[in-house]
Amino acid sequence: MASVGFRWNLSGSYQQVVPRYVSTAVDGDDEREFLNAHFPDMTTLANAIFRKGYEWPFDCEKIHDHGSSLIDLLVHRESESLGRKVYLDYARNPQGGDGLDAFALEMLDDEAHSYLAKSDALADTPIDRLTRLNEPAVALYRDNGIDMTSQRIEIAVCAQHNNGGLRANLWWESNLRHLFPVGEVCGTHGVKRPGGAALNSGQVGSLRAALYIVHRYDQSPMDLDAFQSVVEPQILECVAFCDRMCSGEKPPQSVTPASVVGEIQVRMSNVAAHIRVADRVSNGLEEAWQLARRVRRDLHLSSAKSLPVAFRAVDLCITHVMFLEALKEYLDSDGRSRGSFVVLEPDGELPTATLDDQWRFRLNETDARVDREVLEIQLDDQDQVTKQWVSTRSLPDTDQWFEKMWREYRSGSIIE
Ligand SMILES: Cc1cc2nc3c(=O)[nH]c(=O)nc-3n(C[C@H](O)[C@H](O)[C@H](O)COP(=O)(O)OP(=O)(O)OC[C@H]3O[C@@H](n4cnc5c(N)ncnc54)[C@H](O)[C@@H]3O)c2cc1C
């Protein structure tokens, strides 16, 4: 959940102070507290909002039983399916309605109530609670031109980080030797990523890659002539592509980098974000391949200055094709809802009886193959895609006696 004008994640204290969730028609009329109709009472709703603070990223396992991720699903439904605008209002407490009482602090369960009490934040309104709990959170919006005491904050469910990526070994080296995909680009971002683990992964990966490079790749660079003969064909191909984009005749159905990126963004939000449907993924994949072909043939630039953004669009295009190939393969292999996404299925379960049938979904079976194995997917020069499921690597069972490990680390023999 994030604000969409000034972009910021609304996690932690932004939720723990129990703001009021409202939606309006596009013109601002018809304000509703749209969550009310889907919760049995204000206590359940207020505690779900509070828990959204530390159960913040969308998690399909936290939707049933009025879990905190039901809120994300309802926010998404309100904005994407019903075409309304959704806001957080910190000026007033949730007012109730649709059978729910108005919010009062006493309705919070022990965990939430004592958290606010210990933080000296048992104030009357969300904004007063937030000011006492975490004043910089209020100042941040103020510094960006938003006064939370009087202005509501428009929100949406947004993608947080990417799971899956390039394959790397224990030293973060890819199957292209000397290329180390460290961070979110690496397939080490697993299905359920605990908060804080992403930045750790970037640091650990960088350190291990650096260690490996220092111990293994200290040879002099390749002789210049040999290097030239290896790269020349690739560079000439690239230059010809640049020429075609910049100086060739403008194709009748030309595309620009901005239109390519715009199309990719819309498609990925519609079919590959937190709500996924098998048919839409298949169609999205077909359209993605069509775009990839159009990009090669019809990408046209008004000036060579646009080349950097053009190459970015080209890379993004092929990346989204492969992302959708992997997603389709996952669904074709009986993969269902897991981690940060829900796969809607007509014969799934309804997370709450107040939602209509289109919101049915199922979690993966225990011990499902898609959870025991990792999908590796590769694209060759002829646009052929190969996919294979490989077993996850087991945790190493090593002798981690400190003195021994430290000696191996210092001598560099750990690299062996
Ligand atoms: C809102 C938000 C909050 C988060 N909070 C946390 C948290 O609290 N704790 C945590 O552990 N993780 C958190 N994460 C996840 C974590 O921040 C990311 O996983 C991590 O920063 C990724 O680091 P990276 O170096 O792999 O990628 P990035 O930080 O995205 O760096 C990639 C860089 O490559 C550049 N780049 C892209 N394309 C090109 C190109 N063609 N040529 C040259 N440069 C290029 C980009 O400009 C960018 O600088 C959060 C993520 C988000 C979005």
C-alpha cells in the first residue's frame, strides 16, 4: 500500500494508528468507508488495519479470516474494478456504518492497545496518534506539500519488489562468467521474503562477489586485438540497430521508447501484479511477444539523444516477455496463489462471503512441485525459450567452527 501522488510506502506506524479508509467516485462525491461491508465488526477491522503496519506487503496467506491483506484486496477492487479513488484519512477515526460501530481505542486487542499505550500514542485521532508515535512520518508528507491534518492521502496497492531473476551460484556469479547479478536482479529473492532481507541480500551478495573476484579474477584484461575480434560483430549489429532506429525511414506503425514502456507498464500491472488470472497471463504473453517484434522492427527515434531510453525500452521489453513466460509456465504447472500474488480461479475459495465470485482463489497444495523446485528459463538468439524445473539447493551442512572458517576466509581457501 503506498500513496500515489507523493510516492511513499504506508507501512508501520502509518497503519498502526488506525487511519480511516475511504473511497469516493472519481469526481470526489459519494464518500464511503468501503471496508465496513466486508468486516463483521469494528474490532476486527481496526485490528486488521493495525496489523497491516507490520504485515504490510500483500500476502495471499493473510487474506482469509479477515486478515490484514484483505484490506489490500479491497483497496485494489475499489480502485481497479470499481473505478473509484481510495484515500487514507488521518483527521478522523473510522466512523463505522454498514453495521459497524464507530472506532474507539478500547476496541483494539491487547497487542495493539498496549503497543500504542507503551508508545504514549493513545490519542483521540489518527493524526494525533501518528504525531506522538512517529512525528517524522507526518513531517515527511508536510515536506512534500501534504498536510495530513486536513488532506486525505490517495493510495493504491503497489508492487514492492521483484521475486525471481538471473541465476547465480554461491558466489553470485551467473552462467555468463564474470557477470555477477547482485541484488534484486538476482533470483535469490524468494517467494516469501522477510522484511529487511532484500537489503541484506544485496550486501552479502556484493561482498561474496567481491571476494570471489579478488581471489579468482586478478588476470590482466584480454589482449585488445583479441577483444576486438570477439566483440566486433556484436557492436556492428548494435550500430546497425541504432542506424535503423535513428536514420531509417519512419515505419508506418512506428513505436517510441515512451509508448513501449507505457504499454509494458499497463500490461504488467494488469496481468502480472498481485492479482493474476491464467487467461489474462496467456493473452498478455502473446501481446508481449508482438511488442517485442514491433520494437525490433518499428522502434523509431527522432534523435540519437533518445538512444539510451530506446535501449532501456528494448531491455525492458524482453525482460517482460521472459517474466510472463515464467509466470505462464508456473500457472501451467498447477501453481496457485502464493507469496505476494493471488491467482483468481472459479473453483477457488471465497476469502469472505461478502465478495463476489470473481475473487475466488486457492493457495498451493502443501508440498506442491512448484514450491519444491525452481523454474529456470532461458532465451536463445532464435527467440527459442527453454524452461526447466530444477530442485532447490539444500542448505549446506558444513562444519562452521569459527577458528577454522576464519582461517579459510583469511587464506582465501574458502573460495575453493
Ligand atoms: C518502497 C520500498 C521499500 C523497501 N523497503 C525495504 C526494507 O525496509 N528493507 C529491505 O531489506 N528491503 C526493502 N526494499 C527492497 C530493497 O530496497 C530492494 O530489494 C533493493 O534496494 C534492491 O537493490 P538493487 O541494488 O538490486 O536494485 P536498485 O536499488 O533498484 O538499483 C538498481 C540500479 O540500477 C540502475 N539501472 C537500471 N537500469 C539501468 C541501466 N540500463 N543502465 C544503468 N543503470 C541502470 C537503477 O537506476 C538503479 O540505480 C524496499 C523496496 C521498495 C521499493
